[in-house]
Amino acid sequence: QERKWDLRTGMYWVSGAKSNLFSVPGGHVIPLVFAGKATAVKLTLSRTLLPSSRTVVESIVPGGKSWRRLVPTSGRTFSVPVVRGCAMVKIG
């Protein structure tokens, strides 16, 4: 799948993990890594990435069989489950 590293600043904020933002056909993905022994990571998306409440945000963890839809904990902030310190978030 074609992806392009998105280096714009202020697109999202993450607490408890390292991450990157990639543009992919149909939206964006954010791999979350090095979360240590945490079970969840806090992710806040900018209005650019989350323009409306209809924008779908999903995640998958290592060994996961399917993507799971995420619901904001407040505003544009999500609690993303992580397994073995990582997860993948898909926005689109």
C-alpha cells in the first residue's frame, strides 16, 4: 500500500509512546510504538485529521484479527489500547 511520511507539525499529540504520521489512500495511519508496559496510549487529533464526528478512527494491535473503532474519551482525544507496547491507528 502506498504511504507517504507526513511531517506537518501540530497534526496530533501522543502521550506515552513514540509515533509517526503517514498519508495513505483513504486517510492517514499512525503507528504507535515503544509504549512500554502501558495498556493504553492517549492520542489527540487535530481538526485537520478529525474534521467531523463522522470521521472513522480505528486501531489494531499486534495479533489482532480486525480493526476496532475508537470512540473519543473527550473532544478529539482517544485512549488507544496497546499490546506489547504498540498499536496502529487508522483515520479516514
